[in-house]
Amino acid sequence: MANAADVRMGLVFRYNGDICVVSDFQHVKVARGGAFVRIKMRSIRSGRVTENTFNPADKLEEVPVQYRHCQYLFEEGSTLVFMDQESFEQIPIEKAHIESLDLMAEGEVVDVLVNLEDDSPLTLQMPRNIVREVVYTEPGLKGDSSGNTLKPARINTGAEIRVPLFVEIGDHIRIDTASRTYMERVKV
């Protein structure tokens, strides 16, 4: 059990029967009255983000978790199958629990968050940025380069990303997975 006053980013805890992860927090001290902790948390099962306030002395039931490096192998119905890089065990994860599913390519190595109580996978974390090939985009018009103009482009995993006008079919681009935005063109 952890006190709400000791909360930190990434803390995984059980709240109202659901497993949540802390995405942001703020300690607030009021002139008259007691202090409190405002926690923004994301439900791992539903993906819904909520914000709640806690008394600093409130107890939070920590869930023991561990990140494991796993490689994405294949898709099987409504699940994706990953292989633990150390034990070579296959781990199935429901597609509904995966953010940015359309950015993931076969063979990609990701960090899978595993609940150590029952050894069940909870969710996964993509690398901060990835390199993908542009398979389709409209050609940019010559001379149409005023400002920061972007156009849609489809990458080899099927996702659509907005890219600058100079990006062409066959180019490799670096993508920020958190914001799903173009970072730079990459030579491969």
C-alpha cells in the first residue's frame, strides 16, 4: 500500500476494482483547509482517463508490475501474439488494450506491462519513435511551400500520418508514437 502523497508517474494501482496507471499528478496546498493530491489516471482495461482527488493519507493499493521486452510475432483473431525476449514465452494481448495498433509492424520490439500477481499482460508501450516507409502520398506541388503545409501519407503498416510536402513515396520517415506526428525524413 502506498500513500497518495507518495504517488509518482507510472505508478500502477487498483482503484474501484480497475487497474489504473498514473499519467499526471499535482500536490495542492490550500490556504484554509488541508492539502490534497490531484491524480490524473488512465484505466488500463478501458483506456479512459479520469481525474480524482485524494487526501495525502489515503492508501492506494499498488499492483506489482514489470515491463518485459517482447517482439510482435503475428495477429490471431482479436489478439496479437508477442514473444518474451528472455523466456521465449508467447504472450497474447487483446487488440482493444493496445494504443497505436496501426503503427506496429511485425518484428517490432515493445515493452509489455505484466501484472506479477497473476502473470497476465495488461498493456504495451511502443518505442518513443519509429521509422516507417511511405507507401502512398499525393505529390507536392512545385512552389507550394509557404508556411508549414502538411499532406496525408499512408505508411507501410496502414496508418495515415500528416507529412511535409517534400515527402514522397518510398521515403522513410521517423514518427513520434505518442503524438502520431512526423519528426524527420530518414536515410536507410
